[in-house]
Amino acid sequence: MSEKIKAKALIFDFDNTLVDTHSAISNAYSKIVELISLNSGIDSNYLMQQLLKAQKEVIDDIPLVSRQYDRKEVIKKVNENLSLNLDEKQIEELSQKFYDFISEKIDYPEDTEEILKTLKSRGKKLGLLTDTDARPGLKKRRLNNLNFTKLFDVVLIAGEDIPQRKNSSIPFIEIARLLNVEPKNILVVGDRMDADIDNAKEAGMKAVLIDKYLPPNKGIHKPDAVIHELKQILEIVD
């Protein structure tokens, strides 16, 4: 990479930036599929296809401004589409198992803590900006399970610590205020063009896209750089 990006502070997204949430969700869906298949006799491969179709209907195809990542709604949609006759209690139990799994099974690169420590040793302030999960308190529980989150100077859960979620630039402006760093001196690292790169740019910040966990996604603004591994940030930032 040629020209380095000057920054006094870095703001990191959490899911699919610092941790592999994409795989955790896939594995959690597999657990749900096993349970539904066992009780219904429906082929598990077919059930997984229908689960992903339902996710597209109730999450992926919804505009970012009103999108809610509630997997209970995915299970409800599968129940409706396949006429599984699951009652409300069964749907709630399945969704709780999903959330228990993703809060316990979190994979991330072994060098994550060292990367963050290196940035701090260079005098960089560190912020963590993440959206609330579908269930209040779940995101905080997931963050508290990881030692490296203690290295951040500011942690802001959009939608819980402040009313606004990361479908606008407001949380980015707020975390800049909490870090006491001007937006122009901040570099944001995230996995989504729409939620991370676009809103960081709208807030007057620089932005780097990490494409390790998610397939390419679209946005309005161009990132200042694209990385595949988190450690590449050490080569980029000045």
C-alpha cells in the first residue's frame, strides 16, 4: 500500500470486523435446523435453504434505515412459510438457543489483542462502535466475554447507549465527541459499505473496509483502503 492514512484515533466495528460473526451465525443456524428437522422430519438441507430465504425476506432485503437483525423473526418466517405449526413458546426457545450460541462461540484472529496494543503504543486512541443486537444486553454480554475489548478507550453500543443506530452518521459523530478527537483525524474500520464506510464518510472521517468475513457489499462512498486481515491496519495507519 502506497500512501499511509494519518489518524489520531481509530474506530472499529465489531461484528465481522474484529470477530467472525458470519460463521457464528451459520453455525447457530445449523443448530436450529437440527432441532427443527428432528421434530418435523423435514430434510435439514432443505430447512437451511428455507432459513436463509427467510433471512433474506425479513433482514437482508429490508433497507438499512429500518433493518432489524432479529433472528426470531427469521424463525417465525420459516414457521409461516413451511407451516411448521410452532407455537410462540417454541419459537422463543429456538431463538434463545440461537442467541446463546452466538454469545458463547466467538472466533477471532489470535493476534487481535496484539494489534490493538500496538496501535495504543503508537499513541492512537481506540473506539469500538457497534449496533445493538436484537435483544437488549446481548451485545454487552458478547463484548464482555472478550479480553481485548478492554483495550478500547470508548465503547459505544448504538441503539442502547444512544437511541440512534448505525444507519446514520450520528453514532460516529457521538463517539468522536467521546474520544475528544476531531472527525477528520479519525479512521474507521468496518465490514459494511452502507453502515460503516458511508456513515463514517458522512461524518467527515476516513474509512477502511475489511472484506475478510462478508462478501462484497455496496455503498455510496469509496473507502480509503480495503484490507483482508486486521493486521494490515498496522501497515496503513500513520
